[in-house]
Amino acid sequence: QVLVDTKFEFGYVKDAKGNDKLIYMDEVGTPDSSRIWDGTALRSGKVVENSKEGFRQFLLNYFDDADILLNKNRMSERRALAKDNALPLQAMQDISDTYIGIAEKIIGHPLNVSQQPKQEIIDVLDQDYGLIR
């Protein structure tokens, strides 16, 4: 994998004494924040994008008014668009396959994908952290 570029998101919070502290606010080096290209393909002269960019482009082309997705002044319309529209299952599977593929390249073997992810999350939150009773 080739990490082409990434973004960093920072913000300020107040510490216990009320002083502003600069903090890092997001994940880093994932398909959400970075453009990642397939190294093998790149060495043969091809750019194969392994990031959310394909999904982003799908969304921009899927809806009639892409500006709703791009213009932060149209958030109420964006919320309505999300509430009133279901994306095709194949689009969701494609982005899932992208993320799984990147993870498998990083760890060097197939990823064990849960068949019951919701229950596993509930179990961890309950058994490991005591957050669900």
C-alpha cells in the first residue's frame, strides 16, 4: 500500500483549569482520511484507489443534486436526503470490500468477518467494559 496523502483534524478543548488545549480529533491513516493506492498496481503503472473516494464519487453521481452533499449550508437538506433514501446494497458491499481488502493487506491474511457484529459489540461492551446491563 502507498499512503498518498492524509488529513489531520484538530480542535480545542478546555482542560480542568479552563485552559484551551489543542487536540487531535479523528482517526489517521484509514480510508476515511487518506488516499491509499495499491503498491503492486502502482509499480506496474496503474493507480488503484483504496479509499472512500470511489464511494464518495458514487454518492455524488447517485443523487440528482450533488451540491446537497458538498455544501455545508445545506445540512438540513442533507439530513432529509439521508433519512429518505436507502442506498443500494451493492454500494454498501463495495465500500465494505474496500475496507476489508485494505485491512487484509495490512495484516497479511484474510480478515475474520463477524456474522453477528451487533451481538459481538454488545457482548464486548457488556462483558469487557460493563457498559450494558
